[in-house]
Amino acid sequence: MNPVFSRLLLAAGLVLAAAPASAIDLANKTVTLLVPFPTGGGVDLWARFNGPLLSKHLPGKPTVLVKNMPGGGSTSGANFFTATAKPDGLTLLASSASTQFPYLLGDPRVKYEYKDWRVVLAGPTGGAAYVSSKYGAKSIRDIDKLRGVELFFASPGPTALELVSLLGFRLVDLNVNHIFGVVGRAEGLLGFERGEFTIDSQTTTAYLRRTSGLVADGTAVPLFSWGVLDKNGNLARDPNFPDLPHIGEAYEIVHGKKPEGIEWDAFMAFLISGFPAQKLMVLPKGTPDDIVETYRAAVRDMLKDPEYIARRDEVIGEYEQVTDGEAERLYKDSTSISPAARTWVREFLEKTYQVKFN
């Protein structure tokens, strides 16, 4: 065989080998992005922001249709996704902490299994806790001024996202009376401003936009951030709050030792699910690798899109969304809890707040 021709054949073979085994063309197709929440909420806005941009970078530029299916605290839509979604790349689910918490708790309404799904996008967030200045504390180091004081915190319920605050405040020896039935952190912040609540936690966006003003005028005292995960999965300071200790550092300040034990392990499972991996976009069980890679490639391109970059901070906040290996790690960490930690949380909620899991 002609040596030049042989080299051409070899080069062609290498190109073919480097290409995916198959590629999907979504031209003239409709991709359903199922949102198990009502319209207008945080997950709905997140999905409607990412959907059109994802469409722009998928092969064939399909229509991405957001379909809302609220109910059961988001478990109804997630159960529907499990029962009906085909592994053909035409259906995605937008999951959030409100979907993940019932799974971690072993809620009997849950008929879905996170280990079956394939993650294509993870959307982290962060937040910080603060207390009324009327107690004289200047930071978490003044814990002695706060121990024994009954603090009031607004919460929708003991198994909502505020479960992170419920467990976290206990870990740093704060005596907090959780007032259930208050819908949304915005209502909690308004109540704090009116003096009805004396301790609060807000996501980073709300904190920077509104709580920072309360800190500046001396009404609120920041205690700690909930932290972020570094590349090794360890708790680290939130870059949006570089001078504020994260919850792990706050624990060490209060107790004089690094956090450990079953209560801390349980807390970390919900912390990761509630903040570093609060929102997830997944494909259903059995989705082939080439379809998963097609979506992840679209996400990689989306993250570099000037249109995405221009609108990102306004819509999704101060934290970069991720895909590929980093999303895989967050996905695994946010949907995993040891049996012992799950048992501890369930027994604690049953005994303290009369939560029923049967």
C-alpha cells in the first residue's frame, strides 16, 4: 500500500475514533424540562433562564419547553419523571433541595432514585446567618452573649430548606425557636426588619442586596456563612463572605474543637444538598453516554456564551454553575446520607417537632 495513503487512512481512523460513538440531532424536536414546582419560584426561574440558552447550544437547536408540575413538595413531579421519562434525550428534570431533602429523609412519598439519574448541570448557591444586634454580640465569638437567649427564626416547616438552619443553629449552641408556617425567606427578612424575628439566614443574593444594609446600619450582626465546597469536597469560606467564618469554623470557635459526630454528619448531608448543590438538572435512568455528553457539551458552551455571562449574576446569583466531574461530585454528595445519619435526623424531627414519616 502507498505509504502516504496509509498515513491518510490512519489519520482518518484517529478522527473517527475520537468522535463519539453516536450523536443525537435534536432538530425540529421539543425537549421537555420538567419543573416540579409552581411558576414564578426559584427553580422555575432557574429553568427558564437555562432552558433557552441550553437550546441554543444543543445540536439542532430544539425547543426547550418548561413544564410545571407542582405537588407533594416537588415529589409528585419527580415521581412522574421517574415513571414516564424515556432515555432518549427529550426529557429533563429540574431538581432542587426541596426534592432532595425528602429523598435524604426517606420520605414515603418518594418513588424516585437519584442514583438512577444522570446529572448534566449543577447550580450552587450560598448564604449567611445573622442575629439582631440588640444582644450586644459583635460576632460568633461573642457566643456567651447569645447562649441562653431565646431567638426567633421564621421557617416554612421543619423539613423544608430551613432544616439546614434548624440543625446548624443547634450545632453552634444557639437557642432558636423556629416559628413554622412563614412562607419564604423574603417574609422572614421582613419580619426580622420589623423585629418579629431575631435571627435569620438568607441566600447570598438576598444577603448582599438587602441584609448588608442592615449590617451597615447596625441592625444585624453576621455570625457565619454556610460555606462552599472546595475542589476536594471540603468545607471552605464562601468567597462572597471572605471575612466571615463558615459554619465549620463557627463550630470550632464555639466548642474549641473541629466538628465531628453523627449530628454533624447529618447536618452536612443537608447542607450540601441545600446550598453547594441546591439545583440540579438530570436526564432519566438508562440515558446513553453519548446523549449525556451531548448535553454536557451544550452546558460547557453555554457557560462561555456572552449572553449567558451578561445575565448570569442577575438571574442565578454569585455562583458559577458546573457540569462534568464537578457536577458529578456535587450530585453524589448532595444525594447521599449514611443510614445512621438519616436515622438520627428522623428521630430528632419526630421527637422534637412531631414530624411523621409513615
